[in-house]
Amino acid sequence: MLRTVIKDLSPFVAWVLERDGIPYTSREIEGIGQYTEFQTAISARRFRNVLEDAVCEKERRASPTPDIPVLSYRAAINPVRMRALLDYYGADCFVIREQDQTRYYYTVRAI
């Protein structure tokens, strides 16, 4: 399937695809905006997860503490996924993705 991603996010999408061992090809698309087209055999749902992880990686690298991973709500509420990411980064704590903070903190407070 072909997936189009804005050029600013495309290096992070490529990084996540490589990290997760997902084969892909990509090419730059010039036009009204600058985009990268990724071709991969994963489902649309899995690619949305890749995009989510790419945004987290972008936030992590832009943060004042890039050694602390940024996790999405989806990753933070899944103990197996959270542990795998913390182990990958060699961290014992994490920050929630900016877009998911309210949702996550309401979930945690409800427990």
C-alpha cells in the first residue's frame, strides 16, 4: 500500500519502520507541498501506529531531555509495549506525547 507523509515527519516514519523491521520503499513527491510516499505491506491501522510512534520520536528528539522517551497513550497503557520501548531506550521513565497528555492523565487518575 502507498502512504503519503508530510516531508517533515518522513525521516521519523522511516526510522520507526526500520526500528520495527518493516520493509518499505520511499520516494519524494514534489508539488503543492513536499511529501514522501512510503510503500509497505502493512495495514492502514498498523501504519497509523507507525505515524504515532514517529510523532513521539520527533517530540523526543526536540525535547530538552532527549534521553527520556516520549510514548503515546496507546503505548503507555499497554504494559508489554511500554516495557519494550523503555528497554529499547534504556530508560526507567517516560513522557506522554503532547497530544495524548489529557487523555492519559484522566485515565491514570480514574484507576
